[in-house]
Amino acid sequence: MSFILGITGGIATGKSTAVAHFRQLGFPIVDADLVARAVVRPKTPGLKAVIDTFGPSLLNEQGALDREALGKIIFADEEKRKQLNQLLSPFIRQEILRQIAAAADQPLVVVDIPLLYEAGYEQYMDQVAVVYVPEIIQKQRLMLRNQLSETEAAARIASQLSIEKKKVRGDIIFDNQGTITDLTRQIDAWVQHFQETEQS
């Protein structure tokens, strides 16, 4: 039976860097963003549900989802964005749980979910790690990375549960205020402790 470690954070806190390090260490990763893409591939029940709800104009010539067209609909209308999330969340949840179960022979499975708390996934995790930076650093990094104004960056950050609230709820905190090396050292120390505990 695997130990299930959920990893979350906020926009531009360094979650992807942390997950990449776990991948380098050889642990299986369940990536919620990849799952969200997979459940709307051609001929999937997820894509059928989207087309039934939002109309056939969202299919391109190859019969695949036109993500740009869908984006225009959901980013302009909060109700439609919520509707899409409600529509796809059962398919996404089912596939995430299937992938976790498929890796049951592994000692540790890392589940990368940006909106872990917002979507109620902590119930499936043995522990949750939060990749943390204070919001002021988060905003600076997001402005730099995505070439956003301070107002735009603040709006994106405000669309998620605050990083401070996630920090309070996390079982493990990987502090990413320093360098990438500082972050990977914290992960290595946690992995070493986990492996020693597993063996004892």
C-alpha cells in the first residue's frame, strides 16, 4: 500500500519545481493538470459532457476540444466556469484515484494538485505538503514570470485559497523563499526521513 503525498501551493510558489524534484528522485507522479486535459480527449465521456453542455462549436476540425474557444467562454463568465468545473470534476477525480490505485505497489505516490484544498482532495491523501512563499514574494514572482501588472497578479492570486491558509492546513511545509537548492534539500530531508520510517 502506497503512502499518498499530496503537493499543493499557490501560483508562482514553486510547486512545479518541487514536483519535478520528486520525479527526478524516481517517485510516480499523478498530475491533476494532465488528468484534466486527458478527460476531455476525443471520444471521452468528459468531452461529450462538455459538448452537450456548451455546444458543438467547441470542437475543432479534428474532433478535439478547441481550448481557446472554451477559454473565451469560461473566462468571460464566472457561472460558466463553475459549470465546467462541476461538469468535469467527477471525471478528473475518478482518473486521479485510478492512477493512485495503479501505483499501489510503490512506497510513495506524489499527487500534484494545484487546487487540492479548494476541490476537497485532502481526504484522499496521507499527508499534504504545501510549497510556501509569503504572498508578497508570490506576487513579485508572478509579475516577473507572466509579465503581469501588480493588479493582474493580485487578481490571479485572489482567485485561489490564500497561501497563508494553505500553510496552516498543510502537514509539511516546503519553504521556497530561498534558492532551488534550498527547496530540494528540504525535499531530500523529508524523503530520507520517510524512507527511514518506512524501514523501521
